Amino acid sequence: MPDATPRQAEPMLEVQDLARYFDVSRPWLQRVLAGEKRRVLRAVDGVSFSIPKGTTLSLVGESGCGKSTVARLVVGLYRPTRGRVLFDGQDLEQARADAAQRRRMQMIFQDPYASLNPRWRIRDIIAEPIRAFGLTPDKAAQTLKVQELLTQVGLSPQDGEKYPHEFSGGQRQRISIARALSSNPEFLVCDEPTSALDVSVQAQILNLMKDLQQRLGLTYLFISHNLAVVRQISDRVGVMYLGRLVELAPAETLFTTPRHPYTRALMEAIPDLEMSGRQRIPVGGEVPSPINPPPGCPFHPRCPLANARCRAEVPVLIPARSTPEALVACHAVEEGRDQPEAPLPAQRIGTTATAL
Amino acid sequence: MRLWLGLGLLGLLALGAVAAPWVQQALGVDPFTPDLFLRFGPPSAEHPLGTDELGRDMLLRLLHGARVSLVVGVAVALGATLLGTAIGLAAAWAGGWLDAVLMRIADGMLALPALPLLVVLAAVDTGRFGLPRGEAAADIARIVVILTLFGWVGGARLARAAALTQLAQDYVAAARVAGAGEVRVLLRHVLPNILGPITVATALAVAGAILAESTLSFLGLGIQPPAPSWGNMLANAQELVFSAPWVAFWPGLMILLAVAGCTLVADGLRQRVP
């Protein structure tokens, strides 16, 4: 499979044909009595990408498209059903067995209210990776490090004595970031780190993350459903639909010339003056169930360009016509059906694409 | 308020239980020797609460009974809670077949008719296993073991349910990513967050154990006479309710106060813990 990754930079993370299925069958006895088969939810079904060192890859998609599952697979909270995760060239299982490798990756969670243990003081929360990995045995040095981290994320060193409930959502997310940074990681997985925050606070947290990336040379895997946030922070963006990547492109290419019909539908859903003149493709319907995905292209039931081939054959991620830096999994794009020779008469403005 | 009222009640009972030997010295009577000339004696300077059907001092017997009830109550509650919490945590953490097996065992225990089984178990002759027979301490130990074996189920189900909620929280995932091992996750993260409901349940379990001990002793299967316990004092009094009501009244009141104290403590704790 071709790869849009710039060749000069070594990948920090490489994911090959990653899949994770969940068994959501009812209990054995009920299943047997009702004569049902096992039900398998394909949360992630064959995703491949790589993230060069020092850059940010974002994964976007609707709720339930599998992006959070990818995040959890990448840090080893879930075991993959199929495929491999290579962390700095090393298999993830091996990397996680070695504390010196494992401390190089950390994660920031979506809900800052659930991701901090309510019974622990902030200084203990932040110091946990230091203690768990045995990085600094000296107590005084630990205290110093925690104070430095608190300052680094814009909090006061005295805040270490407090408990999580004494902080606002934005401050808690800063604490989460401080905890993630305390083991001096090089790779951060951010699972919707701003979606639980107010818009004004979102910008602060994003700026903090960008600033930290520049200063510490961090690599980010950024999971989000907010395209505006993604545009601000990403080098490259992957669009997920029903457990698969449908488009993987440099951020600017994706936002200026989205190729996959689904990506285009997402772009339509952003209220934006610049885009008001472009042709719109309305998208209706619901996301199909990942327990019983449609055959062929998973997007075909909602796609205005779908034909018989789309209903039968699963498209693969290949460089798109005319924008080869973008990888697109779409038969219509491959065949050139998505860009008609003459501009179509103005279609109806607006979209029924469900808001992300 | 409730918490302090409950703690006050239990504190008074505990104080009385601890002070029993000194009260005995001060009164200068022996609560274990029958004195048939003093049956059903009215309250007097020597016998502040009167005497029972064998002429033994009521107050001292109540205080000695308090020792039995409180020791059994606290020991059973702690033992059952420890066992139950460990089993519940293990079930919640492991999931899958281990969870299923442990919880089906717990369901089975709940489905057993407890009292008849307790009666059968309490009738086991410990002398056969080379244990001392007929001593109060051996009786207490046996009751504690039996009640603990029945008592862990509630604690286990509670701990499992609470732990499942906590294990699904992001802070547990965060701790795992941060490099914490599973033992550390369970003991340092999950356990402190489920201690609230467990503490409340333990306080209630003390009340349950005191009642269960009284029941067994009342049926003659718990603490054997002449050692006094509130339950066997009540048993002796059942034919005397009309002729000498105080013989039944005082042990009954003690049981009521002890159980009410535990319940008040549990209620007070429930309001305080998150």
C-alpha cells in the first residue's frame, strides 16, 4: 500500500492493517435459547497509517467510527484482533514490556472529570508515571519535577496539594497534560482532549499543546470530531468511517480539496464563508451498524456517487487522481466519477449530513 | 448527628463490656454462680438490675454478654467485609469465567436457607476435631467463622458492582497508560474509591452479626450457658415474660440498642461518604 508519509522523517508510530473486534453477543445460555449467532462489532477494521516524528496526525469521524478504539489500541489498552502497531520500529508488545520504551508514550483522555482519580492529590496524580516507571527515586527531586510540570502547563506549583474537584475542566485537562508529560514522553495520544471543554478553553489547551510540541519535539496522534480543532493542530488528517480510513491527506489538502464523498460531506457540515460557493453533496441517512456493516464500500448506502461496483467491492486507500498527496478509498474518485467535466447546475445549498 | 448518636451508643456498650471485671469487683458478686435463695431478686444496692431465675446478677451478666455480642459483631463484620471485598474486586477485575464462577457461588449462598444451615453447622461437635469443647472462647470462634462464611456474599456483590463502575473510569485507563501495574491499580486507585459504600455496609453487617449471634444463642446453638450472652439470656427468660419481665427486658433492650447504634452509624456514614 502506498504511503503519503514524507520519506525523510522516521515514523514514530506505524500501524499496519490494525483491527479490533468486540464480541457483543448475549450471554451463552440466552444466545443458545434464542438460536442466535455470535455478534461481533468491528470497531476498527483494517487501518494503516504512520506518524513521522515531531508531527501530528489527526483522526476524525463521527461517534462510533472507531477513532477512540484506535487510540486505545495504539497505547496498548486494547490488544489488536489483527494487524500490528510498531512504536519507533519496535513491536508494541515488546515496547510495552520495557519500561524505558513504555514511558516514551503517554495518553491524554477526553473527560477531564473522569481521568483524574478524585481521591488523589494533584502532586500524586502527576507523579504517578514517575513512580510507576521508577524514573526519579528521590522524593525531593520528584516534588521539584512536579512543580516544574505544573508551571509548564500554566498552573501554580502550590496547586499540587489540592484535589481534582477544586479545579475547572480546563485546569483539569492541564493536569492531565502535566501527568502525561511527567515521564518525558516523545509520543502523546490525545483522545478528544478538548471536546469536553468550553470553546474559549479549547483554544488555550490547543495552544498549550502546540507550544509543548514545538518545545519538546512531541509527536501527536490526535483524535477529534471537531474539524476546526483538527485544522488548527494537524499536519495530516485521517478520516474514519465505520472502522476504516476513507481518506488520509495533508491537513491543507484535505481542507481545501477534500476528495472522498464522506470527507466532502463533513466539510459541508462546517459553517464557513469561504466554502459557500462550492458544489454540495447532500448526505442523508444514518451510520450503518458496525455489527452488520454493508458489503462493498461501507459508505455506499449514503453516498450520492455509489454504483454497482461500490456495493460489491471494498475500495482500498490509494493516491487520488489530481491530488496524489491524498490517499482516498473510493471507487468514484479512482474512476474520476467525482469530478464532472462541466460544473453542475447549482444544487440545493445545505446538507443533511449529521453534525459531527 | 446520627453518626455521633450511634457512636455514642456503641461507645457506652463497649465501655460497659470492657469495664465488666471492675464492676464485678466493685459489686463483689459472682455472676456465674447460681444462688437459689436470691431468685428474681428486685433491684438493690448489691444487684442494681436485680437477679435472674438462678439468682445471678443481671447487670454483670449483661455486661459480660456485651463482650460476646460486640466481639462477634465486629469480628464477623470485618472478616466478611475483607473476604467479600477481596472476592468482589477479583471478580470485577478478572471478568469472564472467574467472575461468573464467583458470582454463581455467591448466588448459591444467597439461595441457601441460612438459618437451618446455621443450625446444622452450629451443632457440629468441635470436640471431634480436637478443639476445646464447651468453652466460651471456642463457641465465639465457631460462631464468628460460621457467620463470616455466610456474610461475605453481600460485601462481595457490593464491592464487585462498585469496582466495575470504577474500573470503567478513565482514571484507571490513565493509570495503566502511566505505567501502574494491575495490583497498584486495584489497591491504590479502585479500592479507595469504593471504600465509602463498603464502610456503610460493614457498619450494617455488625448489626446483622449481633442479631445472628443472638438468634443462634437463643436457639441454644451459640454461646452455651453458663457463659452469658444476650441471646441465651433471652432464651432462659422466655417462660418468665409475665412473672419476671425484667429478665427478658434487659437483654432485649441491649440487643435493640446495639443494633440501633450500628444502624445509626451506617446511616450517618452514608450521608458523609460520597
